[in-house]
Amino acid sequence: MRGPVKIVATVGPSSASASILAQMLSLGVDVARINTSHGSVDQWSSMLESLRRAEEAVGKRVGVAVDLEGPRVRTSNSALVKLEKGDLVTLGYMEGDIPVDSKQFFEALDEGDIVLLDDGKIALQVESVEGFQVKARVIEGGVLGPRKGVVVRGKEPDLPPLTARDRSALEFFADKGVSHVYVSFARSAEHVEKVRSIIRRLGLRHARVFAKIEGPSGVRRIGEIAEASDGVIIARGDLGMHYSLEELPEIQELIVMEARRRHKTVVLATEFLSSMIEKPVPTRSEVVDIYQAVLQTADALMLTGETAVGRYPVKSVQWMAKISSRAYRKLAASPPEKPRPTSTPYKLALGLVELAESLDAPLVVYSKTGRFAERLASFRPLKTFYVGVPSREVERVVRHLWGAEPVVVGDHPYEAGLARTYEKLRSENIIHGDETVVEAAWSSERGIYIIRVRNLEF
Ligand SMILES: Nc1ncnc2c1ncn2[C@@H]1O[C@H](COP(=O)(O)OP(=O)(O)O)[C@@H](O)[C@H]1O
Ligand SMILES: C=C(OP(=O)(O)O)C(=O)O
Ligand SMILES: [K+]
Ligand SMILES: [Mg+2]
């Protein structure tokens, strides 16, 4: 039992081939992330093509998440830059030892500011600011790769939530079966709503909008942002540059709690297995980090550099799946607490999860949009639950949810959809004929909620 936690893998140069992706999918990847901070329409096209081929080979369709660059400030160097501790370097707009691609970056800079590069691996302290010419001292050295993220600790560029690059990326992906859009640097509910309206205009009907919490305003406004989103992502890469690292565990706990109490999908991202970018085996602390993340009941864990540019993308997925299924055993022994239901649909969902658990029976439902599945997942059912869905579009949405196993049965009235779902599970021998099963669907035609328990043993 791989366990209910889902795995998001970033597709990049290391994993863009159909054969590598097929191995990753069969080992447990549930969502493929395309980080549009990098690459081009041509590269994204070939990634989607490889992904389709991998899905065919494995017989499993996964979520397709488009991660928008957002107002990201980056260095614009194309070659590596070696930086030694103590060096005095110049930062300039598209020029200098360290060229930076945003004018707003320089306008907000003051002497004494700490500038972090590449998820904080390199740190500088600003000594002088003359317009777009800045002198800074290297306080943490390293080799700066091309086009790496730049963050001024505690300062967020007051830029619009979407850039021209984001809009063209969304236009490209509008008819590509995308199931999730990750909004980078989400700073307010308004940001999220803006992206949602653009997505709707582009015809991405079912796509869910997840807000990436990457800086101080995202953390401060987590409540309104979570309310406005379908899910939140704890982006530990950028968060670890805005905050000092020892603050990260509490921020992670806070955001998981704020998301879960609002029944929102919650994803933990970045540096879970970063040592496996170079090595075939994780460090002990990475293993424990993943184990603890599962016990914190995130819906999904995200691999970034490990599968995008790492030397061991398949082994990284293998390790994440192995550790999370081990953590699942611990969870099964001491079930996680469930959030309070906030309305009738959630009360029904909670009742269903508890009924299935008390009978130790599989839960089978039919959900036309995937919203019913989201409500059930939010109560963290300990066993996989099966969700009949009308289309591949909804299948991809449901794939992201804790414990949810989507089954495409076509578009039917609820009761017929539920019957087809049960039949399909029986025909694939996922559920056995004599097994007690809890089923549910609501019949909008008759305005009633159907709960049926098959093969009860008294
Ligand atoms: N689509 C891509 N094409 C090329 N390189 C990529 C792609 N996606 C990710 N990468 C590489 O993998 C690294 C880690 O991935 P990720 O953490 O998603 O990126 P970042 O944090 O830089 O936005 C990136 O810095 C980049 O070097
Ligand atoms: C996932 C993250 O965002 P990105 O990789 O797009 O910077 C992060 O900052 O941890
Ligand atoms: K991004
Ligand atoms: Mg980030």
C-alpha cells in the first residue's frame, strides 16, 4: 500500500523522456509539474508529448500542474559565476558580475539588505546602491548557475501577480488538459482571484488554482489566500530565503493547519531529497523530513530539482514512495485528527468517511466535478477511496487529492454513475463481490443523498 499521500514531480531535462516518466508514474508520481519559470513552448510541448506516451504505457493518467513564474526576479547570467566569501561584487540591471533582470529589484534595495540567490545557497550583503549599480559583499559563496531566483530577505517586489510570460504560458496550456495552476508568490486573495478569472476566460473549466506561499505576505495573509484557492503550496525554497531557516518548521506547521481547517488541499514543496540531485541515496534527515511531512498530513509532497535536473529522478520517486508508505503505517495506527465540518456537504462527507472507517470498508463515490472527492479527502480517510468521474479532465484533478483513486466511467446521472463505478471496480477486481462496500452519490434530480452499504455482515 503506497499510502494516501500523493507525489508531485517537476519535469525537467532529467525526466522529460517518456521512458523515465513512465518509470516515475509507475513508482508513484500522481502529478507532473511543469515549472514555466524555465524552458519554452517547444520544450513544454515535448514534455506533454512524453507525458502522454508515459501515461499510455503505464495506463494511468496523472495531474498536470502548470507552475507560473509570477513576478520572479532572476539573475540573467548564462554562464556560471564563481563567488568567494569576502568578494566585493557588482549587481547591475542585466549587467555586472551578477546581472539581475528586474528594475524594481534595484528600486527597493537599501544598504545592509541581504540578497539571496538560488534558494539561499549564495548570500550577499548590500554595501552601496547607486541607481541600477549596486556593490555587495559575498557572505556565503558558491557557484551561481544560470537564471537563478533572487530574493531580498523580508522584501517582496510589489509587482503584478502575473507577467506577460505567465499570460502567454497560460494561453499555450489552455487546451492541453491542464488540471492545476500553481500561482507563484501569491500575496493576497485578489492575486488568486485574478489568475482564476484569466483561467476561466481561457476555458480551463476544471483547472484548480493552488496558491504558492513563498514570502511574508503569503504567510501573513494565509487565511484569505487559502479561502480564495483550491489548495496551497508551502514553497520552502523561496520561504527559506525570506525567513531564516530555523523559522521554516513553524511556518510549515502554520500553513498546513490553516489549509486543513479550511478543507483545502495542501502541498509541501522543495528540498525533500535535494542530496539525491547528486547521490543515489538520501540523507537520514531527508528520510525523516518526508516521514514527518506525511504525519503532518499534507495531501502531496513535491519533488523539484531532484526530478527536474537531478541525476537520480527515478530513485528519488522510489525513495519518496517508500518512506511515505512507511509513514502511512504509523498514521493508520494513530489516525490524524479531522477538521470540523463547516456545512452540510462537509457533514455528509465526514459521516461517510467515518462510516467507511468504522466498517473497515472501501468507500466508492461518483463525483462529476471532483468537488465531492475534495470534501472527502479533507477528512483524511485512512484507506484509498474510489471516485467515479465522468472524464479524464476530472480524473487529473482528483489524482492530486489525499487517498483518492479516480476511475473514469463517463458522464451519467449520479446513481447510474455510481453503479458503473462499482461495476468497473468489480471487473478490475479492485473490489470483491462479497466485500462490504460503502457507496454514496447525491441525486440532484431527486434532491437526495444516496448512501448504500453493500454486503453487510451481521
Ligand atoms: N522546464 C525546465 N527546463 C529546464 N530546467 C528546469 C526546468 N524546470 C526546472 N529546471 C531546473 O531545475 C531547477 C530546480 O527546479 P525548480 O525548483 O522547479 O526551479 P526554480 O526554483 O528555479 O524555479 C531549476 O532551477 C532549473 O535549473
Ligand atoms: C516550489 C517553489 O517555487 P519555485 O521552484 O517555482 O521557485 C519553492 O520556492 O519552493
Ligand atoms: K515557478
Ligand atoms: Mg519559489
